[in-house]
Amino acid sequence: PTRSSPPSNAFARNHWQELQIQVTSYEGRIETDPSKPDGTPRKLMDVSRLRDMGWQASIGLEEGIRETYRWFLENKAAIRA
């Protein structure tokens, strides 16, 4: 199944971070603020009406992140112009 955003538990947040690191080949350090263990509240889109009309996601989360990041790299000069 695909998700529109990562779940809010700590394991899932770490998985989300690891996915971003893997996709972007980030080699820096990620620091978290332990005084804010829940981070930003989740913002989920309700797709139930779309599902009722027969829609379903065709791209998984990881593939979508990879494609979006690839597109960004290919277009960043135009974006920043």
C-alpha cells in the first residue's frame, strides 16, 4: 500500500528520514530536537471521496520521492532562475 505521508510514530519518522537520505545520497548529519518528539503534526489528505470514485495511487511513496528528486535535479537551474 502507498501512503500520502509518513506515520507519526518514531520508527516511521526514522524510516522517513532514512528514505530521504537514501534517495538524495545525503552524507551530512541529521539532528532532532528531543523536546519535540512528535515533530510537526501530521497533515493528511483525505482521499476517501477519490477512492469512492475508483481512484487509487499508481506510484508508491519511495518511487514518487525518487522521481520528484530526479526531476528537481534536472530542473534546479530553471527553478532558481
